[in-house]
Amino acid sequence: MRRWHERRRPRSLRETMVSLLTLTGIGGALALAVLLTLVISPGFAELEERATEGYRGRAQTVLSDFAAISEVAAREQASAVTSDGIAPTVPDQSIVYRRAVGEGGSVQRPLTKDTRQVEAALDRLGFEHLVDAGRSTRFYLAVGEDVLAVGVADSPRGNMHVAVARRLTVQTLSRLLGRPVALSTGAPTSNAGPRRGAQFIDIAVPVDGPDGRPVASARFRVSREVVLLGRRVLLLAAAASILLLVLLLLMLRRALGRFVLVPLDRVQRHMQRVQASGALLPFEDDQGQCEEFGSLGRNFNAMLSQLKDLRERNEIQSFALGRSESAVAVLHNVRNALAPLATILSHGVGQHNGARRDLLDRALAELADGEVEPERRAKLVAFLSTAFDAEALARTEVRRQLEVGRDAMRQTLEIIGAQQARAHERPARERCDISDIVARNATIARYAHAVSISFTFPAHPAYVVANRVILSQVIGNLFSNAVEAIVATGRDHGAITVDIPPPSEGRLSVRIIDDGEGFEPAQATRLFQAGYSTRTEKSGGLGLHWCANSMAGMGGTLELRSAGRGTGAVAIVTLDADGEGERQVELAA
């Protein structure tokens, strides 16, 4: 995950704008194509549907008109049957069929094979059911491979039916429709809808028989010119719209690059020059063509002027603050080093003599008297021996406390000497045994307060690269803070444990664990701020701040951890372990 974050770099504004414009163009083109498809395609599909229905209606009209001619001829023939006038002319290629009511019918033309088939087919029809009295009808009849348009009429007297049959040929139907037509009598169906191909539509029009069911079908093909035209219009509209959108995006991209990205690049280059040189150079933009960027340049120059004034003031204040903070830090460390002396002296002043002097003098006077009884003499000798032993133990304890005070005074003098040396040169890092520094500061910290502190630390040496005096001050400050945290709990005893694990990756860490009051985890980042303290009764807060800066100066780190109030705390000091090439590194300022 970490490597992925390292490989991933932030995208520039130019890349972001190009990506946004590209995605906008692609999305706009797709949306426009879909919109045109939804608007244009249904319209042309509806026009095609209307045109198809028009072709079907025209074919049905032609079929109806062709049969109507036979019906008219049948009416004329039926009227001529009862009149004495001249018989009307029969249409060419027509067959006239007459049938008297209750008798058989006959064809009036010379009988041929075809006319006989027609006569047989007409004989099978019940004209009484097809035509009411004095009326007529028309229909189509399939005879063999032929399709006949039949018109039937009833005579005015109602005693005879006359039928006129005309053969419907493919040539005749094609001529009437104005396009090639196929006529079939196979298995016609009235529900056969148009079949649409890629470029043509096949239309089937049923030819109705006497009972209303189709006896044949007329099929013809029409071009899908409406849909093809719609597709061309759709493609042209989509292409033109996409081209217009692309041109618009290109113009917008060019405008953004010229009026936004180029001025921003000039601002970025100027920022890089300021960062590289460290000088607060004013921003000069003679090519500015935009009022917003001109205002940005003026505001930037005004900010640089203010920053320049603030830098000068900050340098003056930093110099004074540095001297003041350094002095306060030295006094803080001196106070921590001298704190055991006050405790030792307080113990010495408040310590009373184990045996009163007047009692010793009286015991010696009695022993000098030769008349003292042996039993009394033995008790006096035991008393004097005990008093002398207590005096010897007291002198030993005083000597040990004086040695601790001497070490504290020596450390105080080292602090003052280091501060004097620091005024002339920077202290260098060296090879230090941090276990010895921990042990020495633990002995001094025992006398920092009038509480019983149990120290546990390893006895094996652990070498680091640091400044011995500064590292001792840091360890002493951390021990002092741990003791204060134990005192803050209200107990008169506590424990501090120091753990020094083996070095890892050239670094050595020292863990100082106490069972004091601890702190909230949210306060961990604020503990190293100057003047901050977890206890309101303290007015310092410079110890940890100085320790953190000193550790950073020695190439190390200082970290504080706690699970919360009442759980104790852990201070982790990390430094470079002793190794080749590390002993001559100077302490950073």
C-alpha cells in the first residue's frame, strides 16, 4: 500500500482539464447520438409504417375495383335478362354464367376446358345465400391456378342469378399497382404481416373469397427508402453534432489553456523560483490579459511584502527567544540536577542523633566508677556499643548521600559547562553507554522527592551515538517527569522500569515505563509544545519541549505514549546505535 501511494502522484490541472473535457466530449457525443436515435428513428419508423399501410390499402383498393367491374357487368347482364333491349357488352376475357332459381346454371360462352372448370366452381356456390333479392355482390374465386374476380347479381324479377367472372392475372395486377406483383393460391392467410428486410419490405395482401376467407394472396415488394433516408439523416445529424461538439471542446480547451493554464504556469514557475532562492521576489506579469490573474499577482505581491516584514520581525524575535529559551532550559535542567541536593540536605537537617549525648556521658561516667556492679556494667557496655554502631551507620548513610549529592553537583557543573561551551562551538556526538547514563540518573532521581521509587534497569552496556551530557539531561528530565507523575497519583511509592531491547536496523530504543498518572492519548501530540503541561499546577512545560529538540538535534526521536489517565506512561528514546561512520557526526543546531 505504501509503495502504491509513493508511485501515485497528484494529477496536474492540465491533465485534469483534458480528462474532464475528453469525458465530457465522449459523454456528450453518446448522449447526443442516443437523443437523435430516440427522436429521429421512431419518426421515420412511423412514416414507414404509414407508407406500408398505404401500399396495403392501395392493393386492396385495386383488388376491390377490379372485382367491382365484374359486379357492374353482372348487374347489367341481370337487367338485360328481363328487358327486350340489346344485351350489354361483356368485358374482355369475361365469362357470363346464368342460373335460374331451382335449376342448373350454364356458361354463355363456348365451352372450353377452362370455362367448364369455372362453371363447375360456380355451380358449387349457393347464390341465394350470397345475394339478397334485387342485389349484387363481388368476390374472388380460385379455380385451379387461376384467380377469378366474380360479380353476382339477382335479376329484377328474382328468378335468375347472373355471374360475370374475370381472370385476374399477374400482369394486370402489376400494371394496376405499378410494381411487380406475385399472385399465389397456395395457403393464403389474412394475418400475414409485412416482412421487413435490410432494404425491402415484403407485403402480402389477402384476396377474399365468397365466404370472406382468403382464397389467394397478392405479394409485392417495396423499398425501405423512408427508413434508409432516416438512417442517413440520423448519421448526418449525429456526425454534424459530434463534429460541432468536438470543435466546441477544442476551442474551450484552447481558451482554458491560454487564459487559465498558461497564467497558472507562470505563477507556478515564480513560486518555484521563490522556493529555490528563498528570496521573496515580486511577481511580475506583463503578459496578463485577465483581470483575475492581475488581481492575484497584486495580492501576491502585497502578501510577499507583508511576509518580508514578518520575516525580519521573526528573525529578531527568534534571536531573543532563542537566548531566553536556552537560558530557561538550562535553568530547568540545573533545577532538576540540584533537586536531590535539597532532599539530601533536608534529610540531614531533620535527622536527630540516634543516642542523646547526655546519656552517653552518664554511661561513660558510670563505667569510670569502679564500684559499678558487673550486671550494670554489662548493660552500659551494650548500650555504648549499640550507640557507636548506630553512629557508624549514620556516618555511612551520610557519606552515601554526600556521594549522590556530589554526582548531582558534578552533573550540574557539566550542564553549566556545556552551556558555556555551546556558546562557542557545537557539541559533537560520541560513543555513549546509555545503560550507565540511565543507572546514574536513576540513582539521582531517587532523591528528587520524598517518595519511595523502585527503579529497574538492565545492567548490560548499550552503546549509542549521542552527546553524553545532553543525553544525560534528557534521561534526567524524563526520570523527573516520571517521578512527578507518580507523586501526582497521591501514592508514597511507585515503580519505574527501563527496557533496552537489542538494536534494530541501526537504531536503539530505550523504553522508560512508569506507573504514574498517565495522560489522554489525544494529548500526545501537544506534550512537546513549549509551555504545555498536563498538570495545571505546573508553570513549566519546557522540559519535554527541550528534550524533543535535543533528541532531534542528535538525530534521534522522543515519543510519549499512554492508554489514559491512571494507566501510567511510556517514554521511548530512539538513537543511532554505535557503528562505523557515526562517531564524527556533529550535533545539529
